[in-house]
Amino acid sequence: MTLYEDLLWRGLIQDISDEELIKKLNEGGLTFYIGTDPTADSMHIGHYSSFLICKRLAKYNHHPILLVGGATGLIGDPKPTSERPMISKEEVEKNFIGLKKQAEDIFGFEVVNNYDWIKDINVIDFLRDYGKHFNINYMLAKDKVKSRLETGITYAEFSYMILQALDFLHLFTTRGCTLQVAGSDQWGNITSGIELIRKVTGKTAYGMVMPLVTDASGKKFGKTEGNALWLDKNKTSSYALYQYLINLDDNIIIDYLKKLTFLSKEEIEQIALEQQQNPEKRIAQRRLAKEIITDIRGQEEYEKALKISESLFSDKIWELASNDIINSLDSIPKFDIEENINIVDLLVNNNIVTSKREAREMINGNAISINNKKYNDINYIISKKDAIEEKILLIKKGKKNYYLGIIK
């Protein structure tokens, strides 16, 4: 397949600005950019799904530039429903440093900051050199602006479109960048940049947008949506990422394999066949987890996540390091406990049950386990010998409720 055919098959093209772009994509040699604003100090899986386009196009001899918007991040791209909270210049700078290092480590391409060329533009020059090229009716017709007209949109947010268009013009004139790539929610900003380049230089630039990768409920991934899976392992552990990926619904997993991996069409079709024949083995989910975690964090992190996943809820839990357990189980309740505590008091004092009566009933009913061992003696005293490395107690109540006790 040509590059364009491969992108179409993977479902990575929602719209292009000009049919001429198809030929240019297949020929190679384009300089293009994709950007994100530093609203956090780590990217998440939504960024990963978009930024993978850099690696895909680079394989066909295109030249990526990754833009982290230190200037646009101070303004905020308009949300469809409400204004984004402003963040301080100090936080934007800290976030930029984190994202720059992460982008270079994971994707391996040059990172630029639009603060470098926007910071010295005064308001008169901004209005004369750029604002004069934007018709208000044209801006009002853009989806992101249109969606906010009833609830209201600030002038700062309204100007965001001009700033992003300015980025495209700057990279076009200084770096020969002729293509901007982004998620589909950036289509209005991209076409504004194309128009600005045409008006200022008389030349043609191009845009391409991809469908947003969403979770099973149809929500896009991100901090705003509250479902961010962070690429920083200190914010989302490799185990947590692995668990999320292997528990994805069958009806979206092949789509994820196409969009989030470099597996070939033949490989993915074979996995889809095996998945259909043996859905209980979760072959596609396991392969997706391996591909993503290895690409983001390396083989060692993948193997650690796999070991923890296979060991955490079995007798092999005793083979795990206590710190690996603590870092992996970042979403369950944690509490400190003293050693030599009665098991009933352990459950009541840490709100695992509501009363001593319930504690005794759960224990007598074999509904309490610690480090995957059942405890059914209401007089039992929990000590360091019951804990992994004399420290960790993974407590399970019933079938699905987990807690982590840490002996101090």
C-alpha cells in the first residue's frame, strides 16, 4: 500500500485540505508539524495516538516538527462548553520542559516552542500583521467558536485561532513546513493557518486531521475528560496502563491496533481472526498492551507490567517487590497500619467494613483474603510475617474490593 492507502486503512484520515496532498504524502519529502499545549507536565494516551503520525510519516521520508505551545498554552484553545482555567506562566514553563523531554524521548524528533516567536510581537503588530487577515464572519463560522456563542466566549479564546495560524505561517516561512497534522477538533484552526499563508505569501499549504481516539463510551482521552492515561509512568503506572489495555472491549480493540501500533495489515488481520476464534484469550488486547508499553517505556517496563499482572492476584504475589506493588496499585485505597493488630480491628479501623459484626461475618464467610490467602479466624493477629517484605498487605473483601495496607 501507499502511505495514503495505509493511513486510510488504519482510519487515520478524517479530512484533508486538498486532493493534491495525497500525491505529496505518497512521494515523501514534506516538512510537517503537529502540536500540543503544555496544560500538564505529561502527555497522555490521546496525545500518543495523534503524535504517532510523526513516526508513520517519517518512515516515508517526511520530516516532523513537534510544537509545544508555550504561548498558546497561556491562552487556551476554546473548549466546546466553557472557558479553560488560566494557568500561570511558571506552570506553563514547567510543563513545557516536561513535555519537551517526553516528546524527544518517546518520538525522537525536534521540539519547538511557539513562545519563542510570539513573545516579542506587540499588540499593534499583531493586529496589523495578522488580525487584518481574519474576517469576523469567517471566524464565527468555525465549529469551536460557534459552539460557544450562546454561553459566551472571551476575546482571548477567540484570538487563539489567529495564534495557531500564526504558528503555521512562521514554520512555513522559516522552516519550509507545508503541512499541519492534528486531531479532527483542530480542523478550524488548521484551515485558518492555510488561509493566512495564502493571503500573506500567495502560496499553498496543506492540512490533514485524524479522528480522535476515544474510549469505549465515546469520550476522547484527556485531563479535561477525567480519563487521562498518562505517558509518565509516575502518573500512570505501567501495570495500570497494561490493565486498562487488556480490558478494552472487543468491539474497539482492532480499531486500536490499527491506529496505535505499527503492526502490518496482515498481522492485524491474523490477530483479528484469532481473537474471533478465541475471544477469552484476549489476544488482541495483550498484543496492543505489549506494543504500546514497549514503544512508550521500553521492553523492561512491559515485562515488569506483565509480571505484576500475572502475579498480583495469585500465589506469585510473594515474588513481587513491595515498591512495585505500591506503585502499580495507584487507584485503590491505601492506608498505614501498625503491626500485631487483630484482623477484625484492621478491617473496621480502615473502613473496609462498617462494623465489627460485618467484619466477623465476612471473615467467617471466607470473604476476606490478605495477599491472596484466605483468613477465617476472627481472633487472628496480623503481623509482619503476613506481609510481603514485612510491609505490604493486599486486602481483598468479596470478589472485587481491594485495599492496600502498609505496615510502618
